Amino acid sequence: MPPSCVSTSNHRWIDRGVCSRFRGTARGPVSINVPRLLVARIPAMFGFTLKNLRTRSSRRFEMSNATIDPQRPVGELVREVPAYTRVFEAADIDYCCGGDASLELACDQAGVNLDDVREELADIQTDDAEATDWDDLSELIDDVVETHHQYLREELPALEGLVRKVTRVHGENHPELEALQAAYLDLAPAMTEHILEEEEEVFPIIEKLDRGDSLSDAECRRLREEIEEMEADHEETAELLERIAELTDEYTVPADACPSYESMIERLEALERDTHEHVHKENNVLFVEAETKLSGGIESRTS
């Protein structure tokens, strides 16, 4: 990687300030890889919140390092300022499955300096990227299905064929590809089954809740159980994606890679990034709001 931390490749991008800020930490230099497939989507990746979670404003989000509470959960911070994701991605901080962790703990787990991260967050301005606001949970569900589930239905089987092809052709020179293929073949069917279960079992109950319809005690229990199961699935998916990242040396294209090999690396990385956004929308926004509505409904019935 050149000293500027900006690759000359046409499928990499890094915020120079973020990269230089984390230089010299326990994890060493930090870089972000954004495939060509995602470049056009970068603005959209940083915006996901509900209108009732944040009042939109055109003013700049100006805060000093000291005003960013290190004990606040990272998922909550991203809900308020979606553009924070670019700092967290650069620092390898898990804000989706690990969204409940405090900023201080998340920095410790990632091996980065808390003050450096807080300073980067303080530099973020809300008008750097417009947030996408949803009127209600049903609209958010539509977005998840249309943006992420549809992408997975198209990409997972196509990418499987590419992974098999690259492993067959390059496996002799790159023995790690056998393990990569095994990890992907565990990942793809699990994700396919997961999104189907969400659409058939979880989302209909949340939509009913969002309309203000009364839920039976059985439906309330089932929704809570389903959400817990979905979050556990997200953890397993994160582990498999982390394994794939390790096996590809953080999505590094080998010197002897053919175009198919390069495409596989780019698309695997795109899958990871889409999953980060996907899981954040569900774990830190949709499920949190559903639980709030669910708790409110139960309290009103018992009062």
C-alpha cells in the first residue's frame, strides 16, 4: 500500500484522514477496500434511520472530542449519525452485530486508540451524507427486502459458481482457496434460509405491530424468540465473513490472479459490506424499534 494509504487500484478507496489517524496503533496501518460495485452506493451506505429517531437538520454536526461519550453503544451512535460508519469501518470496529458495545470497549476490542476515534467522529458532519429516513417500520422492512434480500438472492448463487471456478483453477497454487470455498458453501445457504425466515416469520409480525394491530401473547413470544434467533444468525454470519476475510488476506488480490479471481475477491468484499449495512438496519434499528413497540403494547394491556 502506498504511503498515502490510497491504492492506485481502481477498486480501493480510503479516507486519508482516517487512515493517517489510526497509523501507529496496535493494529498498524488501516485501510478500507471498496470494490467498484460499491463505489456508486457509498452515499447510500451511510444513511439509515427512522424519522422518529432523529430530527433532520441542514446544520453541521459540530461536536468536540469531549462531547462524544465513550460509554455510548456504537450502534446507537451510528443510528444518530450514519456517516460514523466510515470511521468505524476504517478502524475495524463492529457496529452491526457488536452494536451494543460501548465506544470505549469497541475501540479496545479493535486495538485502536479511543481518543483518535473520538476525534475522527467529532470531525464528521451530518451533511457529509444524507440520511435515508423511513416513515415507519414497514417502510424499513421494504427497504431491507428490496435492497439487501434481493441482492443476496441474485448474488449468492452467482458468486458460488465463481468461487468454485476459481478454486478449481487456482487451488493448486493457492491451497487456502479450498478453505475459502468451504466457508462460502456454509455461508450462502445459511443466508438464503435466514432471509426467507425473516420474510415469512419475522417481518409479518413486525408489520402487524407497526400498524397498531393487537398481537396475541403467542405472537409476542414468537416475535421475541425470532428476533433472538435472527441476531444469533447474524453473529454466525459475521464469523464466516471474518473467516473469508482472513483467508483472502483482507480481500487482497494475488499477483497471479486472473480476472475471475479478481472479480471473486471484489464481490466477496462487496458481500461483506452489504451485510454490515443490512445487519445494522435490522439489529440496531428495526429490531430495537420493534421491541420498543412490543414492550409498550404489553404495558398498555397490563395497566
